[in-house]
Amino acid sequence: MTGPCGECGTTPCNGNHEAWTGSFAPLLAKNKQWRASMLEHDPTFFTKLANTQAPEYLWIGCADSRVPANQILDLAPGEVFVQRNVGNLATHKDLNCMACLEYSVDHLKVKHIMVVGHYNCGAVKASLAWEPKVAGLCNLWIADIRDTRNAHEDELKDLSFDDKWDRLAELNVVRQVFNVCTSPIVQAAWARGQKLAVHGLIYHPGEGLIKELTAAVHGPHKGLSPESLAESKPAAESKVARRMSEQVNEHLRVHMSFHQPPKSAAHA
């Protein structure tokens, strides 16, 4: 069926023709069930949660409904600060993302910033399929991904569409890691000696696994560029990485390395 269903009006029709009431009651009921289960497990859970917020992680990811940060990392409420948008972008002109970055770095003092893309990303697919002349805010928003596509035209041009889609999702993560590392917020944090690592990761919705795309960046590096990040390789898992992995779902394999850069390294 190419048009709206004649019975329920939806496109595509899922066969469920129950009358839509607009009721939010089912979700409210689920909230009460969730609250009860949390209290059963820990009667003080919400009291403790209300009195403090001290996450070690900032997740910058896509708004895609299949990529929820807490569930993927098996972290409880209060353990990860989250910024999500279409295409997991972290451009310096996005005041929403930069405000979140500033708050998490300067006030919450997070120790890890994770830029997390995902395969089968609709924003990345649109940046391959849509021309700039396509009207709409969504097309304007993904212009940064399209710029990344154009910058890597030689690498992408001979790939199949699916391989191109996957590779551009990875390159987009690398570009956003570069944006985070070169932001005044992160540069200032490193300049004052704050312990802060930036990680480029990608999630596979069909497998439930995260993999590391870039080696962790721990401070200002002379000559830092998207190209150097793309060429960097994640190092062997360190003691700190092993402590992190204990908090991750047993099905995940996130390997992160921590190397202190030379004190004389210049700002990017």
C-alpha cells in the first residue's frame, strides 16, 4: 500500500485498526510500575537520586529511538548526562549542544565525553540521498554530514550504497569528535588540567554492540584533525577501561585507552 490506509488513515498501516483516543494513560501506568519495581529493589533510590547528580559520562548521540544511552550502557538514572539530536552532531554553532557540553564539563565535571553514532542512521542516509535544494529544516540540519560526505568523496565513491552509508556514519562520528575536542569548552578544561577524555564510538542496532572508532583524546594535541582522528587506532584496554566496562552490559565490548599527552602539547 502506497497511500494512507482507508480504514485507519496511517501510512504504512500496521493492521491495528483500534480507534485512536490520544490517551497517555498506558505510559502513566508503566511509570507507576517502574517506580514500584525500583522501590522494591532499593527503597531509598529516589531519595538518593533527588539529592545529587554526579555522572562521570556525557553521551552525545542521535535522537533515534533505537539508541537509548542508559539502556545500551546498562547505566542507572543519574549515571550518564545525555545530549541527543538528529545525526549526533556537535557543531560549535549549536547552542543547545554547546550549553550541554559546558554544563557537563564545567559544573558536573564529567570525565568522559562519548560521541556515539549508529549504523542505519536516517540522518546519514538522507545526507547521501538528499540534494541541498531539498527544502526543510531537516536538510539544513544535516548539512554538516553532507560536508563530511563531500570531504571524503574519493573514499566513498566506489562503495555500494549500504557500505557508503555505514562508512559515512563512522566518518560523521570522527568529525563530531574533532568538533568536541576543538570546542573552547573542552580546550579550556584541558588547559586547566581537568581530567577529561573524548571518545568516538558507534553502535550497531542490529547487534546491540558498541565499538570504538578513535583512540581516546585526553588533551590538546598539535596537528589534531579529523584525518588524524580517523587514522588513530584504539589501544589495548587499560585498567581504567576495565573499570568502565564493568558498568556496561555484558554483551557490550567497549575498549577505551587513556594516555596522558606531553605537557608541552599545544592547543589544537
